[in-house]
Amino acid sequence: MLDYFKKILTQGNRADDNDTLGEIQDKIKTARGDVLGWFVVSLLLTGDHKLCKAASDLLQRHNVREDIDVDLKPFDLTSPWILFLTRKILGYCLLQKKDAATLLLSCLRLVPEHDRAKLEDLVFDHFLLNYWNAICLFEAATSRHDEARHSVRHLASRIRAHIAESERSGICVAFKPSERERQIQAHHVQDFWREAYKKADEQSIVSVLARKATLLYGTASVVHLDVGGPGSPARQEMKLSAFRHSVELPRMYVLDPVGLECRIRAFEVEEPPE
Amino acid sequence: MKLIFAHYLASLKERGELDVVIPDLLSELGMTVFSRPSRGTKQYGVDVAAVGTIGTGERSLYLLSIKPGDLKRSTWDGGPQSMRASLNQIVDVYVQKHIPKRYSDLPIVVVLCLGGELHEGVRLDVEGYMERQSREKTTFDVWNGDRLADLLLTGVLRENALPETWRASFRKAVALVDEPDVCVTHFGQFLDDIRRACRPTRSARLTASRQIHVALWTLYVWARETGNIEAPYRCSERAMLFCWEISKDSMLGNATGSRRLRDLVVRVITVHSQIAYEFETSCITPRAELHHGLAEAVPSQAALDINLTLFDAVGRLASHGLWKWHACVNLLTGGDREEAESLRAELHTQAELLMKVIGNNPALCTPIKDNQAIDIDICCLFLNSVGYTEFVRQWVQQIASATMFAYKANSTYPCILREYRDLADHPRKGSEYRERATAGSILVPTLAAWAAITGDAGTLEALADFASGPYKHSTLQLLFPGLDTEEHVYCGSGDHGVALIEMRIERSCVKMLAVIKSECAKLAEFGALSAVQRGFWPMVISASRHHRVPVPPHFWLMGRVAGGPR
């Protein structure tokens, strides 16, 4: 299935190929966590941009997706390949914090001692500095006999020292943007979200299937529907609920956006080891 | 107004603060100050001595002993530095042996000069002391903060020298010291009023400079209490430049007025340096060691705010470094090797701080505004002059790479937009917008110049390819001082200078430097700038930074060990 998937991704361009691709993607996304993990790693190890991108797409939000689970042992990776995989994870999966943490942890478990420090630096500089609380994901996932426990302990002390130092220095009032600048930024963010909601609304499947009603107040609605036949109109009462989704952005997205993009691009274009 | 000054005076420290203001205050009251505070010489309790008349009193000799803040029991009689010990020395030694012969017939007034108030707890002791020590020719007086504020308002800041509209601007600046943009606008208005109204006489210029000095100090003291040094930093830089503009034509020669004017300019520069130092120690140093430390300290979630703040901060750091370098060279020229060596050590500390900040904040490799080339240029000038050429080479290479990458990837590449609102929207989509946003550039030629200066042929070649390829629509340019520069450069009163446009980025370092040298030689108005002629060349750097005008390329030819730009 992997070969077929790869083939469609790299060569397919017909409409029915696209349908097949969608079906396969959906199947993998809803498969067991270890199957999903295996596909993601296999695709990332190819180093091919399209396939790596597909690996990243597999990790997109899905209603019934299991948490990813990865065992790298069957891949029989040498040290350069583990470092290569790490950089691909950082290049393609950085926005999926939880999945990236799982994938990186599996690399930390397998890396030979002589390259452990190098791998830890990669994880620290490009992952933990972006997500300060991701260390908790590492800690929660490592048991007492875990091969990665020393690395996790080491990384935890580094990131906690960094956080403590940063919190001790605190913010600087002299660097505060002016009131006008703050207002402009607030408008800018509002515009961004307004545009995003509009796009999401336009692309929503619900907007195609159902009629849109705008509720100004309340947490439940009552509607009388003319369904024809006896008992019409039918009274329907509906409790409303809110759906929210949040994505944590890497800290560097704010602190050093061009640098972040540059590093991601460098990781993406890296060729597989000889 | 009086309350503002009373509070200001109460907050001043004795050394270098209160004792600096008092002589100016007396001079503006028409008195002759013949002894000023100095270090190392024995003054027998007298901090300031002056002759003249205050109000309707008779002409007298005033001997002032200055103490900061309130006079309490501990400062009245608590050891050799106490007020009482100083007064004893005045009565026992100064009055007996040290009064100049020409003033020996004058009545003497010994003044207890306090920044704050006389505490009730020691009032009786002080009054008793004054009664006991008073003689027919020697009397005592107490000038507390309230009285000093009165003297300020009848002297330096008197109504006819400082009209109500100017006072209003100043009051607003002080009241809004915690809102730096607004504060700077009002203080700028105040400075502009003083400059426009200043008559072209030495005494008028002296008064105007004194007003600027006192106003700046007052603002600084108020800001110090709010814990936000941003407004006084920007105001002090502007005050220094305006003070130069006002004084530059009357400060040459050995006449007393000229010397006083020079003194005042130096004092305003010193206040600015003191504020710059405080800015560094409170805002930058504590965060310099930390990776992304300075970026994390910006209270904003917008990458734009962080970028603007970081480049501004390093520009300030480097500008202060260049002033220190200037002072160090002056000390060496004056033969004061010991002091120069200590300042040289400070210079290296300053350079190391700057390098740490750059190294730990990668956002400093990705300018968003083309005119951040000014800050980059000042940093390179400072680091290169202190000897950190290799660091400059690497930094310039990183900035060049990031700039080229950002442009090609349509990421936040440097643009010529200046309005915050436009920058917040940058980069927009579309090649037309991209070309408009990069229609001109001082950044690329500046980076090329520094690549050439540091001998980085690889970066120079990459920039040459970039300039003749994807960036060929952009008008690469450098700004040289022109005939109109002297008139506008310090106060930012208008556009000035000669732009060298359609610049070709040469692929060889030698050729690139030859182009710059040749233009510097042809456009030689730089040497005619008053600040350069009078040996205050960092004033031009501060003006460039403050008014966001490119630093003259002549500074690139400044040697590492030379005494300034050639």
C-alpha cells in the first residue's frame, strides 16, 4: 500500500487518482496509531518533498484519529538516518506539536550515544524552544526503563533553566509598543480572523447541505419544520454546542519568523544520507 | 510648574546631579560663579561659591553647601560627610583663609542648599547652629527644594525666557512620561520652540542650552520614578542634537561664554550617556545572555514589534559605544592614559554586550525595514572600530543571506514602508506589491560595503548577483552629506544630502571600496559638518539614528585606531 500511495503521490494526476488518494489518506488517518506512525516515518525517510508533505498532511486534525505511535526499530536506521529523520520531522511536522513530540521521542530512544548530544541539541533548539511545555509530553511518555529517559531528563533541566531565566528577566516596559501600534495590531489580528472565518464558512460542507440560520441569543433553538403529511409542521428542539479548535504556534513564529521559515526550508530540502 | 521642579530637585543626587544644576541656576540669576564642584580638590565644605545679588538684597558672597534630598538627623550631624561638618569647615577654614581677596569686603551668606526639605526633627538644631555661628559679616540661609524651584522659575525658566506655551508643552511631556510617543512629541515641540526663538547671541544660546539641560534633567528624574526609561532616552537624544544646533556657532574660541557653552553641550551629552547607560543596564544587560532573551522581553505578540524593538535597541547600544570610543580617543589625545585605558576596557565590555545580544537574538539577522540598515551600520561601525571585524563579517553574511532568502520566499523581507500600519500588513501578496515595497534600498549597498570592508568576497558576490537578478528593479543608493546637510542634520528639519543612485554592487572587495572612497572624496561636504570640524563626530551618528537618515559613508573609512573619521 505504501508503494501504491507513493506512486500516486509522485506520478498520479488523473481525477480518479485523486479520489483514490483521498480514500487511502482517509484510511491511513483513521488506522491504528502504530500504522499511522509507520506510514509517516516511511514517507519522511524518502526525503521527497511531495511524500514528506503527504506525511505532514496525514497528521492533520481528524475527528476519529488515534494518537500516533512509533517504533523505529524495524526501520533499522543508522545514526545519520536518525538525524535526517529528526530534521524532516522538524521541517514537516513542527505545527503538529503532539505528533512531532512522539516522533522525536522515538528518535531519542534509538540514537547511538555518540550522536545523542547532537540530536538533543536539535530537539532543544528547534522543538523545545518553540514549545516550552512540550517537555511534559516527553516526560509523560517515558517510563522508568525508557531508552530516552536520560535525554528527556537532560532536556527537561535545560528547558526549565531557560524558562526560569526568561521569567526572571521578565518583560521590559521600555519595549512596550505605543497605544497606537497596539491598536493597529489588534485590528490586524481581527481582520485576519474575520477573513479566516469567512473562508472556513465558505468551505464548510455544512453550508452546502443545510440552510444557514444566525442565532443572536440563547443556547438552544426551536424550529417548526414543514415536513408534509400529518403532524406537520414538526417541532424540533435543538441544544446548541460550540466547537473550538486551537493550534499552538511555535514561539519562533513571533520571535524570529524569517529564521524559523529559513530553518524549516533547510530541513525540508535536505537530501537523504548516502 | 513649581511642583514639577520641586519634585525634580528633591530627586536629584548630590554628585553629578544637584551640584551640576545649582551653578547654572545662579548664573541665570545674574550671579558670578567662581567656584564649582570638582573632584580631587579640597573645597573646605563649599560646593559652589558665587557673588551677586538675589532679589532686592545687597551684593554678597554666597557659599553653598549642597546636600541631596531631605535634611534629616543622619545627614545633619552623622559623620564627616554631614551638613554640620561641612558648615564647620566653611566657618573655620574657608571664611578665614580661602575667600579671594577681591571679595573679602563683601558680606558672606553661608547657604544650606537642600534638594528636599528640612525635617522638623532637626529644625531646632539647625536654627540653633545658625544663630550661634552668625556674625556681623557672616549670615546663614536655608535654600530648600521649594526655594530652589522658585529660583529656577525666576532664573533659568523665567517667564520672559520661557513663555507659557512652551511651559505647557513641557508640562505635558512630564505628565505623559509613561507614554513615550506622546511625551517625545511634546518635548520635541518644547525644544523646537526654544530653538526657533533663540537669538543668535552667545548669551541667548547659553540660556537656551541651560533651559534644555534643566528640562531634560527634570524629565529624566520623573521617568526614573515611573521605572520607564524609554521617553527620556529619546528626549535626551533629541535634546543633545538641539543643544548642538543652538550652540555650534558660539562655542569656538577661549572666551568664557564659549567655554561655558562647550561645557553645557558636554553636560547635555553626559545626561544622554547616563540615560543610555541606565537603558542598557536595566533593559538589555539582564537579558543579553539568554537565547532570544531580548525578544522575549518585548511585551507584544507581534513579530513586527519585536523586530522593530530589537534593531532600535542594538542601534542605541552601538551609538553609545561610539560616544565612548570618541571619549576614549579624546583622553588618549589629551594624554590621560590611565583614564583612557579604563574606558577602553569599558568599550570592550560594551562591544561584547552588543555581540551577545546579536548572537542570542537571531531576529537581528532579519531586518523588516530597509532603513534598519542605519542601526546595522552603526553596530558594524562600532564593532569594527573596537576590533571585532570577524564578528561583523559573519553578521553581515547572515543578514545578507536572510534578506535574500526572505525576498525570494516572499517572507517578511526588508521593505521601504515606514508607516506602522503598512508594516503590519507586510508582506502582501503579488509581485507588483513586492516590487513597490522594495523600490529602493540602502540596506543592500550598506551590506555590500561591509562585506567589502571585512573582506567577505563570497557575500559580496552573492549580493551582486541578487542586485542584478531578482532585485534589479530596486534603486540601490547611498546618501552622502550635501551643502544642505549642516542645516538639517541635527534637528531633522528637512530632507538633505546627495543620494548616489543606481549603485552597482561590485564583485570584488577592492573595487567596491574604491567606488565608495572615490565618492567620499568627490562629495566632501562631510568634512564641513560642524560636529566633525569641532571633534564631536558621534553627534552625526546620533542624528542619523534619531532622525532615521543613513549614516554618511565617510564613517566607513574611519580607522580602527584613528581618532575619528578621516
